[in-house]
Amino acid sequence: MLTLKQHAISTESASTNSGPSPIDELALYIEAVDGEKKRRVYGLGSQASSYYGCSNSNVNNSTATSTMQNNEDLQNELESVRNQLQIQEERHQQERQETKQELQQTRQEVAEMRRMLQLLIFQNQAPSQINQSGHDEDVDPTPPT
């Protein structure tokens, strides 16, 4: 296998000047063990085709094209999911802001109701205090100090 790897490296460097490209060590291994036999490679068992695929280059090219298309489809789906998530986050933020405003308004209304209730309680107590003291009800309802 080492001689095959060295041969692949020397062939690659002689054919291209653009720099080193990755070497398919799995392909070298399959070549070193005499290729696939009944879709089995020693050491890989029945999974050889899933790691390496067919030896036919047309099938490999169509597989690569199919894989690229699947990658594009997955990228598009991922982008769609991200957009949906962004929309949901914006909607959630808007609902949170509306809830916050409603809570503030409710608190203001409760405070106003408490103030009105205290005023009513005071007004109801003031005439009874006047009646108990024997004064006329038309007298100023302010409590004595």
C-alpha cells in the first residue's frame, strides 16, 4: 500500500503544478487488496460499497452530482428553516412587547381603581362620622384633627 501511495503522490505531483491534492487512501487500499470481490473488501466487509461506491467512474460522477444536488437542497432547506426561525423570533419579540404594554396598562388601571376605592371608603366614612358627632350632614366632611 505504501508503494501505491508513493506512486500516487509522484504521479499527482508530475501531472499538476497547482499544489498537492488529497489522495483517496480508501481507493489505494481497495487496489492493494485486489479490489472488490462480490462487493466485499477484506477489512471492510459488505460496507465497502458504502465507503467507496462502484468502481465505474460514470456512477461515481453521477453520485458526486447527486451529492452536490443533495447538499444544495439541504442548504436551501437550512436557509428556509433559518428564515422561519427569524420570523418566529420576531413574532415572539413583538408578542412579548405587547404583553409588557398590556401588563403596564393593567397595573395603571389597578392603581386607579385602588385610588377610587380609597376615595369611596373615605367618603362613606366621613358622613357616618358626622352623623355620630351630632353635626349637620351638610358640614364639611373633613375629619376632625
